[in-house]
Amino acid sequence: MSPEDDLKILIITTMISSYPGANTVGQARLQYSPGTFIVRVPDPVMFPEEFYLDSFAKGIDGIIIMSSGSDCPYEGAYPRLSKRVGRVYARMKEQGIDTSRLKLTTICTVCKAAFLKEIREMQQNILKAKAA
Amino acid sequence: MTETNTSALNPSGDPIRVGVYVCHCGGNISDIIDTKAVAAELAGHPNVAVSNDYMFMCSDPGQALIIDDIKANHINRVVVAACSPTLHELTFRKALHRAGLNPYLFEHVNIREQASWVHKGDHEGATRKAVRLVAAGVEKVVRQDELFPIKVGVEPHVVVVGGGVAGMSAAVALAGRGLGVTLVEKGVALGGRVADLDRVYPTEERGADLVQDLTRQVGGHSRIDVRLGSEVVGLDGHVGKFAVTVRASSVASEDQDRLVRAGAIVIATGFDHYRPAQGEHGFGESPAVITLPDFQSALRQCPASQTSLQANGRSVRSVAFIHCVGSRQIDGVHAPQADGKVNDYCSRTCCTATLHTIRQVQSRFPDVDVYDLHKDIRTYGRGHEAYYEEASRAGALFFRFPDDEPPTFAASTGGKCAGTITTRDILTWGEELEIPVDLVVLATGMVPRDIASLIDLRKLPVGADRFLQEVHPKLRPVEIGVAGILLAGACQGPMDINEACTAAQTAAVKAAILLANPTIELDPFVAVVDGERCDGCEKCLAECEYKGALTMADLQLAGATVRRAVVNPAMCVGCGACVAACPPRAVNVAGWTLDQFDAMVDAIVAEDVGALAHTECRAGVRHIEFAVISGGN
Ligand SMILES: Cc1cc2nc3c(=O)[nH]c(=O)nc-3n(C[C@H](O)[C@H](O)[C@H](O)COP(=O)(O)OP(=O)(O)OC[C@H]3O[C@@H](n4cnc5c(N)ncnc54)[C@H](O)[C@@H]3O)c2cc1C
């Protein structure tokens, strides 16, 4: 087992965009590490700051929030989410948690390459942070 | 009528018994994931009463396994680990319903698209992941309450805003399905932009004839009430029961506002022509530079008997068309629009409209030299490419300019021509060319109309391109993020007549399905407030963008009057923005609560499924204020 596969990366996806995007990756039989756990939500704007901090404390190595970005069908949700993630970063710094373990990105229903790239980058970030 | 009642969401209070079913998907899953091992591990979860694997869970015998376990083994929560929920979540919910169990006491775990298909080289890793995912599904479902669709009474009437071809098509289609329609048009006549077009591609019908035909159909329907010179100035209510205030622009006073009750709204407000900036390709500096719509209008007014093309009092012997003016703009190359952004989208119709116009020039004035300057030619529709081929055969010269070097125009004084276009041409390996011309026609793109006041009435979602934004072009076309409001035509992005009318028919069919019965059932995944946890801080209200979805109300709780947040489920879109803002976690989206997500994370990080805590029953759940909108008035 490679060190990447031993990680626990939580991938938060949106029902309308990145969850179907993750399915598209599967339909194309593109491969990535099994240390990845996809959860779907109506919109990640619902998570308070504590959700991310608690997840790290519980043992989640990295969190990728795959939002719908400017395609988000909910008025005002994306700017709110991005502000909140900014506040989570500040609290991560205060608590000495490497901020590269949390990433807010946008993934569409057919963003296969971007989906894989985000996972790869997150794995590298976590392993680098662990080595430091 | 809106009534609020209070219900305990799990009245039975039975101990929680979960049934887990791991699907092989005929080998799609079981060739990679050890499905038996997954089922065996999950059997060790303290809340799991039955755990099985099976060849095809979606088959009739597969579903029968679940139904039998619900009936015979008193299973009251179900987890199926299989393909994507987008394929079969509904199939299994229906199976639960057939067995007499609330269909929402179900969790669908995706171990195919997001596990077996993407971890082919690591059977052990994929199996370990599947165990964690299914355990997370179990943890979620044990915290799941019974949910009930939200029932909303409907008004069998639709307000269509905008009387272009899209709005008119939608109105006729809706009336044809037995619904009443109020067609609100801001202008003094129906028809929109198509009324300005002479012959239209690809059918070569006259724009005026198309509009006349549709106007006749609209006028022939007793169920359609046309309000010309009018606008929507008020929009209250929710899907099934909107209250729309329509005001005639000739009437200043509010007294004569018309209140229309409607179950759905179709927005068909169309587009505006892009207006080039001063100096853009010489626009505004030389009368020899005009836009395509202006040129088309000049052609239309030019009598058939006229043998030479005239512009600005001089005869035109050469004309250059420049594509992509105001469309496919590039940051740093083009000046930004008023909002600081460039129009990076393609206006889609202008390539064919330009070539169609070139063909008209060529057939009416064969001696005129035609130059076509483009980045790309996107004649994407059926029959559109023929205009390109014909224009080329009839002698039009095509030049392809680089994305970052749009052609420039310099007017000449007293010369033989009105001026000279300078362009680099990729087709001749980057040669710089100077083309003397009498007239330059800018193929201006489409921009959204200024409908800010309409958008503000209901915070309608607008995309990065400033057009109204549909939820998803493939999964939920013509729907917008507000239930009961649908889009038709070019208000949601550049499209031609055919596409605008197709979108209008889609919107009409969706509205007709929505309003087909006296009541509609909406998904219950909206915000719910736990009246006991809510401390009335009002922080959630500040987060909610949807007017009327969250309000404060005085409620009776344990004999005392308390101020609490209350949700109107028909107005709530279930985005969850309010959830994150609530310190005591009193607000949640039903079916997607924070407690559920916390428990899922616990299961993902747990080393042993058997060590996860046992959840007793949900009978102790606090009563949740749950507004139910009852049907009929
Ligand atoms: C130069 C050019 C040439 C074209 N040629 C062709 C062609 O040959 N063939 C073809 O298929 N397509 C052509 N098109 C595309 C065609 O014009 C559009 O597809 C069509 O007009 C879209 O119709 P619509 O009803 O969506 O919008 P519109 O035609 O814009 O109609 C919208 C209507 O809504 C009304 N409205 C706006 N705001 C409000 C409000 N707030 N309240 C009430 N009413 C409101 C407007 O007054 C208008 O009547 C061309 C486009 C351009 C730019």
C-alpha cells in the first residue's frame, strides 16, 4: 500500500455539479487512490467552521470542498462559503494546522482532469505537511 | 392557506434496525470489491440487523429481499451499497414505500462509480474504502427521521414575462394544456427581436410572418390574457401560489395594479444587442462602421428595385464583416464591461446571422466585394454551414484574425474608400493585410437585458455571464434555483429562434406537469427548525437570501410564548446557508443534518465498524416546527 492510499481525504461534493463530476470520472474508469471519501451535500455552505476543524481533529488528513463555484444555483451561497473557508484557514493557522490540508475548488459535471489533479495535489500537500 | 403544525418526525419509537444490502452489480462491483466481506463487516455494526450481498439489488428479486426484511425482520432503516444514487435512489425509495416504510429512511451508498470503477488495481483498498463508506451510510440513516413531501395547493395559471417568440410559444403551449396564462410584455407589441428580422435562417421565413402567426395563436386562445406595455412589479408567494403584481407603464398610480395569482412563472425577457464601445473597430468614430442589426435594418428598408447598396449617402462597393464583437472577449485584450468583466461567452447566433446577411448582400448586390473577418466560424446548427459554403462559393473572402489581435479600422478622408481595415490573417500564415472598404459591419453579440428590478423581486440567480442561470443544462434544464420559476429563450443565454422556442416548450411542459394536480408534492429537503434548540438569535435570518423562507414567529413552548425562527418550506430552497450560522444547531436541512455528517466522519475514521456506538431510537428527537402548506383556498 502506498502512503497516499493510507490517507483519509474527505471530498465534499455538491449534488448538482461535483458529485455527478465524480461519477463521470468513474464512468471514464480513471483511477485514483482509495484513501478518498466522497460525501454529497445540497451545498457545502451548510457546514460551520467547526465541522472542518473537528474533522481534522478526528483524523481526517485533508478536505477538498468541490463546490459548484459560479455555477452554484443557490443565490449568495458561494461567496458565503468562500468567506467561511477564509475564516477556517485563519483558525487552522491559530491551531497550527497546515492550511494546505483544506482546499476550496470548483468541479463541474465533466471536470475529470481537474478532479484528479485536486486529489493528487492534496495527497502531496498532506504528505509534505506530515514530513515537515 | 398556509398552516403550521408540529409533528414528531419518528412517532413509532421502535428500536432502530438497519438492513444493509451490498450489490455485486453483476461483477461491476464484486470483481474488485469483496462484497461478502463488506456485508460481513457491516453485520458487526451495533444497529445492523441484516447484512447481505446480492447479484443485482435493483432487480425485482433484489428489491424483494429488502421488502421481505422490512415485513418479516422488522427492518426500519435501509442502506443499499451499489451504483450511483442518481440511477437507483428512487427505485429503492419506492421499494421502501411498497413495504410500508417511510421512503426517506433510506441511504444509498455509491461503491461503483466512486469505488470499484476507480480503484481497479487495489482490491483490498477498494474493499476497505467500501466498508467505511457503507458504515458512514449506516451512521447517517440511523439519524434519519421520517420525512414527508411538502404538499402545496396550486393555482392552474401561469404568468409569462416577455412576449418575444419564446414567451409567445410558452403561452400558446401552456394554454393548449388547459392552463390560464397572463402574458406580460413591456413593449407596445408582441414579437421581441424577431419582429425586427427580415428573412430568418435557416428556414428563410420572414420574421414578421413568424411573429404574426404566433400573435394570431396567442390572440385565438381565450385562456391567454395579454398585457402589453406592462411589467411585473411585485412577486410574492411560492410555487403553486404566486401573487404577481402587474403594472401598466402608462399608469403611474398603484391603484390600478393588477394582482394575478399563478402557480408558476415563466421568464422570457430575451436579450439586448451588444453596443460597441466608442472606438471599438472604429465604431462611433466613423459613420462607415455600423452594427449587424443596424445593417440588417438598412437592408430591409432598401427597396427591392434598388440595384446598388447605399450607406451614409454613398454607394457601397465593398463591405467587411467582423465577427465576435462583444463576444468571446479576452481579459487584457478587450476593455471590460461596466461590471469589470469581459464578455467571454460565445453569442452563438452571430456567425450564422452574419453569413446569412452576406448571402443576402451577394444575391441582391452581386458586384459588392464581401470580406469576412473571424476568429472562428461557429455555424453549429443544422443547415447553418450551407450559408458559409454558399458565401464562399459566391466569392466572399475569409480572413482569420488571432484571438489577441482584433482587426482595426482607420477612416480615410477623401479617398476612394471609406477607410482601411488592418488585420493579421492566420490563414496566410500571419500575413498583415490592409483591406480598403466602404463599410464595416460589426457582428455584435447578445447581452442580457437589464431586468435588475425583476431579478431583485426574488433574488433570481444570475450566471457569470449575467444571463439568468438555469440549475443545470443537462440535469435540470430551464429550471432556476427558485421552485416554480422557469426560463424560456434568450434570457438564459444566447440562442436562436429554434432553440428559444424549444426551451419555451420545455418550460411550458415543466409548468404543466407541476400544475397538473390540485396539489403538488415538493421534496422535503428544506430547512427545519428545532423549536427547543432555537434561542431566537435571528442569525439564520441574516444568511437567508430567499425572501419569506425564514421568518421569526411567536410560538407557544411549554406554556410560554417564545420567539423562534420558522421556515416556510415552499419558499426554502434547502441550500443550508442558515444551518452554518446557527450556534445551537437548531436549524438543519431535513435529510442532511450536521449531526448526520459528523457521524459519517466518525465512521470514516473509525478503525472498527463494530466499535461504533449503538443508536437507540429516534423517538426522543425534539419536536420540529414543520410548516405544511395545505392545498386549495
Ligand atoms: C443580429 C441577429 C440576427 C438574428 N437572426 C436570427 C435568424 O435569422 N434566425 C434565428 O433563428 N435566430 C436569429 N437570431 C436570434 C433571435 O433573435 C433570438 O433567438 C430570439 O429573438 C429570442 O427570442 P426571445 O423571445 O427569447 O427574446 P426577445 O426576442 O429578446 O424577446 C423578449 C421579449 O421580452 C420583452 N421584455 C423584456 N424585458 C421585459 C420585462 N421586464 N417585462 C416584460 N417584458 C419584457 C421584450 O420587450 C421582448 O418582447 C438573431 C439574433 C441576432 C442578434
